[in-house]
Amino acid sequence: MTAAQLLAPAGVSTVGLVFLIVGGVLVLFFIGGLIAVSVRSRREAGSYEEHVRAADQALQQARASDRGWDREVMEGIAQSALSESRPDFPYRDLHLVLVEDRPGMEEDRAHFVAVGQDGKEATVVLGRQGGNWVAESVK
């Protein structure tokens, strides 16, 4: 006796049985995905802080070799760019997350991430033009 024959008295057709099995497999995949994301999030929880620390260290090295890396000036430009581009985005923290100190000042880049009160983020990329820092993009 097949599974379809066993369920036939209960009023489940073969097509209905296939839909039940496919639905069950999809639910299992969904639950497995949630578990995988949770495990990955716990495993990588400290990596954001590590990126911020690494950017701070890179900033200190860049500042030691080139006087144009003034964090206060850079943060001020990033804050101005945020207020101009996203005036409706209230943020609670501004983190320097990446320093690109390349040969020549025109190739230098600094990436800031503003974290909003609701957890949303905005990225500000600064570059140099004529030795001065300018906002290249706000995403």
C-alpha cells in the first residue's frame, strides 16, 4: 500500500500530498536558514569592532607619515555631508571604518559609517582634492 493510498481515505489527493511534502521541506529550509544566520551573527559579532580598531590604527599610521589625516577635521566633513545629503537621518554614532592611505594625497580615502538610532547605517566616503578632504559619496 502506497502513502497516497493510506491518505486517500482522509481525503488527501496525490497532488495535495506533493504540496504538503514540498511545503514541509521549504519550512525546514527556512528554519535552517534562520539558525545559520543566528550562528553567523554570533560568530562575527566582534568583527565590526575589530574593523573600527583596525581603521583607527591605520589612521594613526597615516597621520604619522602625512599631516593631512586629522580625525576631527575628517569627522566634521563627514557630519556636514550627512546633514546635507540626509537631513532626515538622525545618527547616534559615527565610526571611521576604513583608511586608504595610498601613495599621493589625491588617492587617499576614508570611510565613515553613521549608525542611526534605529540601527540603519549610512556610509560617507571622503577623498582628497587639492590636499583638502571632501565628501565623495553618501550612501
